[in-house]
Amino acid sequence: CVSFLHDPIHRYLIDDDEEQRTWRIVHFTPNIGICNSFINIFPLIVPFGLKLISVMSIIGSIAKRRASVKKQNSYMEHIKKQFRKQTFDY
């Protein structure tokens, strides 16, 4: 994967004879550390953001339709009602 290309360059292996094991230590420069954090967080944030945007647009379109059909409630009242229904039905 692209996210691990910089790892072998900054990896150090230390042999511990006392405990008979090898330790792998990774030391990144600050810029590579920031890039590494971004690479690890980006795949989590993007799907969450897309789902949040799609849920908000679905709630908005449903509230807009219901506000045009049922004139006694305002658009904002329909949004609040639909939001409560989406969040508390689980």
C-alpha cells in the first residue's frame, strides 16, 4: 500500500540478546509524521463525511416535500421532526 512506503526507510531493528527478541523502532521526521497521520486518518474521515452529508441532504429533501404537502407545519418544524425520527428510532 502507498501508506506504508515510507515505513521501511525510517525503520530500525534492534536485537535484544537479553530477552532474545528483535525490536522494530520507527522514527519519523516531523513532516513525515504529519503525512503519516494524514494517511491513516483520511480513510476514516472521508466516508464519515460523505455519510453525514448524504443523511443531511436526505433529511432536508424529505422535510421539504412534507412541508409542501402539509402546509400547517413550517419547513424547520419538518426538519426537526425528521431529524428526531432519524436519530432516535434506533
